[in-house]
Amino acid sequence: MLAATLALVALVMSGCGGEGGGGDATGAEPLRVLFVGNSLTAENDLPAAVARIAAEAGRRPVETRTIAPGGVSLEEHWTSTGAREALAEGKWDAVVLQQGPSSLPESRAHLVSWAKRWAEEARARGARPALLTVWPEEERVAALPDVIASYADAAEESGAELLPAGAAWSAAWRRDRALALYGSDGFHPSQLGTELAALVVYAGLTGASPGSLPLDGSVPADTVRVLRDAAAEALAARS
């Protein structure tokens, strides 16, 4: 993980004013991020929420492209969704990879294997690979620690950065178990769940402190504090 950490530091320092400080970086070259996932990324348009955080914070802008058909795995992205072609055609700074919960031993092995292949391809194309930790169905929420472990293993094995949204959900619930992070179907995120994931993704990619970042204006102030603290805890636990 040392190489990924050094790459992150180099990227942060190259932006106008740096992403960790309070300077206006709106004149900087945009951070170009390719999102490769499924409906857990597409629901509520997570990439757009990440870009909005950057814009409202007055920081380095974020440009995104999303390839996220419902239910697909990283293997299916490799073979049939056009994601590899999108990676080859664009000059991406980062590629955010996501598949299903992958909490069982066999699905964890599958995630690790394909995360390695995608990470190698991303680096060959000049992009930083990152894995976005998700969550299980609400009825299987007890499996969340296994999901977190699967994605942490895959990030370590592939040398990818870890964007621990699922761990941030867990940290948020430890602070307020009533938070409605799931949507009505008990699997996809609510708008609040997407906001927390976006906070983790933006802060994780740029090194910005979650405590300095804006959330959607509809989120109550008390909840904003919980989400920022949860994101900071999850990101700090990566090291």
C-alpha cells in the first residue's frame, strides 16, 4: 500500500493549493474519475454527488464517467460492458471499482482475483485503481464486517486504494442506529447513504478532511456531523 499512498500524496500536492487545505482550487485541471460498478454506484448517481462536493467546496473539480449496469461483477465488466474500452480511451486519473457485497469466501476470492486484474490494467493506463467498499442487503446486515474484510483484502492484494464506504456506514450506525442509509428496497442506498459514500470517495481520492466538506443541503446539521465523523473514522482505519 505504500506505493498507492505515495501516489495519492503526489496527486494531492499537484493541485492548486492542495486538496487538504482550504484554498480555492477551481482553476486546477479536473480530477477525472471513471466509475466501474453496478446499481449500488448508479443509485442516486454517486459520481454526481462526488462532483457536487468538489464544486460546493470550491476545490479541484471532478469530472466523471459511469459504467454501472445493474448486478454486474468486475469479471463481467472485463468481458462485456465496454468498461475496459472506456479505460483505454480516456485519460483517467483514477478508476473506482465496485461489485456486489462479496462477503462469502468464494465471492471474496473472485473479488480479489478481478480487482488484481483491473488494478494492473488501470495502472498500465496511467490511472490509480481504487476499490469502493459496499454493504450487504439490510436483512443480512450482520454480514457487513465480512463485506468490509473482503474489500480490504482485495485492495491490499491488488495494491489499490480503499474507499471504505461500507465501513463508514458501520461507523455512522454506531453513532446513530436510526440513520436510514438503506433505500426502500433494503439494498440500494438511500440519498443519505449515497451522501456518506460520496463523502468517503471524495475525501479518499483527494486527501481532503471529511470535516471540511459540504453535504447536500437537505441533510440536518446533526446528521452532517455524524456522517463527517463516520467518514473520517473509516478513512483513518485504512492505514
